[in-house]
Amino acid sequence: MSPTHEAGWAHADGALRGPGWLEPPDDANALMPSLWSANTHKVDGDLVVGGVSLPELVANVNTPAYVLDEADLRARARAFRDAFTGYDVYYAGKAFLCTSVARWITEEGLSLDVCSDGELTVALRAGVDPARIGYHGNTKTEVELRRAVAEGVGRIVVDSFEEIARLERVAASLDRTQPVMVRVTAGVEAHTHEYIATAHEDQKFGFSITSGDALEAVRRVVAAPGLEMLGLHSHIGSQIFDTSGFEVAARRVLALHAKVGVELGVRMPELDLGGGFGIAYTTQDDPSEPAELAAAMSEIVEHECRALGIEQPHVSIEPGRAIVGPAVCTVYTVGTVKRVELDGGAVRTYVSVDGGMSDNIRTALYDADYSCTLASRHSDAPPALARVVGKHCEAGDIVVKDEFLPADVRPGDLLAVPSTGAYCRSMASNYNHALRPPVVAVRDGVATTIVRRETVDDLLATDLGASEL
Ligand code: LLP
């Protein structure tokens, strides 16, 4: 997180430049293909996704709206499935989940990871086979566990000693044997934002390998008659580009896997190495293809198993962001353009749009970088640095910190922000009583609303005061 005030770092010598990685483009209308879903291009300045022109789509559904390129999403799911042959690929539903997406990813051969009763409900409603669902969470309630066991969820990833005891009681009361994985922390500092790095020791998830808690957790699961020990689970964080983090984690987790065999005489058939594969939000990011990730991870696992002299477990992974993130863009309408003179005389252009931190909290929460493009016309104006901000009552309500847009960007223009499929709609809020935007799937020239826009009635449905009047 930048310790400096947002206005502080950009006007050091009076000239407003933006960050070093952001080059002024020759043509501010041009799309950078690596940042957009596969079926995205421009026609006379109008952004077209999945054969649907965004100005036409907006005429029907209004803005802001999340536009999901269905063929792109399916292709990314297939790419993981095909690259990771011999693995199970669980799509991490927390990135974005709705009934249609749950159905599409299972049609493409993926399994599903959920972490709440709400996500489980969506999955079951979509007809996902419970045996192909994994259930996560660092503090699952007895009610949640009971439902998951009763529905026949294929694996529950336990995260605390209390939960092991709780799950044992639940399984016994339902007379079931529940397959279980044990979430471990591998002690890896993944190079990502602190709040989304999860395998170093000082955080709430998992059992520490180094302290011995992880081995003790396995011992307790093995001793519980209603629990079946499937294997260890490690997730080191999110938006990770460097495979060395996975390598170190896999080495430590497999060492524990082998130790369980020796010390407890238990052969665990499975191993999950989690998700976290990074995607491109801006030109700074250079993500690996699934095939490269698969080759690197398989090599690590094979090498370690050989070195430890153990049979290779059946491995699974849990990508969320890398499947849904690049498949979606958010389209907004520009409401105002304000030029603000900063200390030193430089001028920052604030382009305000009709959404913001309620539909994308990631910029405010993680200091995330995004990019954007003018989506509703071609402009001959030169590129000019702009900051795209939302409509909420906070100075930190920034959507895109820095982008070169045509200098004549004006009210009524549409702007589209790519790579908003993951952790945007799923973390959206009703701050300032904003209505959460719809998700519109586009494919072969057809637009289908798969999650509708909220209405004021939706918002007020939980506000019981009106019924007293
Ligand atoms: N498996 C587990 C156990 C997880 O906790 C997560 C993400 C994933 C898989 C999927 O990770 P992915 O492949 O999507 O990176 N809200 C943050 C990200 C939080 C990630 C939480 N866990 C963000 O917007 O960057």
C-alpha cells in the first residue's frame, strides 16, 4: 500500500506523468489485446465484446454493467482443464459465482470450490454434483457444516482444531463419513498484497507446518471415525506471478505429506496446491499461460515425490481469478470531467463515472492498478493522462488511478475497464445505497443478463422501518 497521499506522488516536479510503467500510447483509441477478453475489438471506436456492441448493450441495460465474454470464460476454463491433465481443477467461486457461471464451468469439466452456505446454494441450484464441490472457510458454523455434509459435498477443507471436532460431531449425528482435507500454511511469503497473501505464518488461515499443528490436525482427522483423510491443502495467496512461491510451498507440503506416511502410517491419496495465478490488469503484468504453470507445477511435484521416495498423490488446484478475471469488463458512463490544478501547476483530470468502489473495491482496498478505454466513439484528440473516479462519498473512490484517454473525453462517453471479472461483482457493496450492477453475458452477438441489476425495492426489502409507518 502506498504510504503517500494519492495526490502526492504524481506531481513531484510539477509535471503530471503517472507511474513509470504507463507509456503514453500513439493512439489513445487502441486496445492492448493482452488486457481484454479474446472476443473484444473496436468498430469505429465502439467497443464490441462477443459480437455485441457496448453502446447498443448499454441502450438496453444501462450502466454500470459487467459484460462477461462467455466464450472467453469457457476457453479459460478449458485451458486449465487441458493443461492440467491428470489434475482436478476446482474453480474458486469466490472470484465470481452465479448460477450460469457455475453451470458453464462444470460443463467445461471443472469442479467447484465454495466457502459459504450462499455459494453452496448457488452451486447446488446450478445442478453441480455435490461430490465435485470443495468447501473452504476458516470458521464454518455447525449449521454450514451440517448442510455441507448432508448434501454430500466431496471434500471439506478443515482449518482449525475446533472445526475438526465440530465436523466429527456433525458427521456422527448424520451417520456419514465425510472426506476431509487439512489446510496448512507453508510459511511462504508470496509476492502479492499483504491482505491476499495467505501462506505466511502470521495470518488466520490454516495449520502451521513448522509448529507441528498441521501434523496434529492430520492425526486428529485420522483418529475421527466419521472423517476420511484425503490430503493436505495449501493456498499461498492471490495474483501471484512468480512460480517459485508454489515451488517452495509444494516442497514443504509434500515433506509433511511424506511425514504423515512415516509417522502415522497413513497414505493420503490427494494434495491441493490452491489457486492464486496472476492475470494482466495493466501492461505491467505478464501472466503465465496455464500450460506453463502446469509444466512448472508438475515438474515440482514429480521431482519432490521422487526425492522423498513417495507415490505421487492426485493433485488438484483452485484457480478463480485466472478463469473469470479477464473474461469480464465493466462499462460506465462518464458524468463529469474536472481539471484540478495541483501544487506545482500540473493539472489532473478527474473523470467521474456512474459506479466506483461499490462495484470495484480493489483499487481502494489493495491499491490495485487498472486500465480503461473509451468505448463509444473514436477520438482524434491526443492522449491525456486521466484519473477515473467513482460517484461515492470518499476521496479514495478511484476506479483507474492513471490512464491515457483521449483529451476530449466528455460527459456521456462510455468507458470500459478490462479484467473486472474476479473479486469485483463478488465484493460489490451497496455503499451509498448504490444498486449493484448486472452481469450481462455476451456470445455470438447475443447479450443475456445472467444477474440482473438490483432495484431500490431489492435494497429496501431488508429495511423493515417502512412497515412501521
Ligand atoms: N483457493 C483458496 C483456498 C482461496 O482462498 C482462494 C482465494 C482461491 C483458491 C482462488 O484464488 P485466485 O486463483 O482467484 O487468486 N479479494 C482478493 C483476492 C482474495 C483471494 C481469496 N482467496 C482480490 O481481489 O485480489
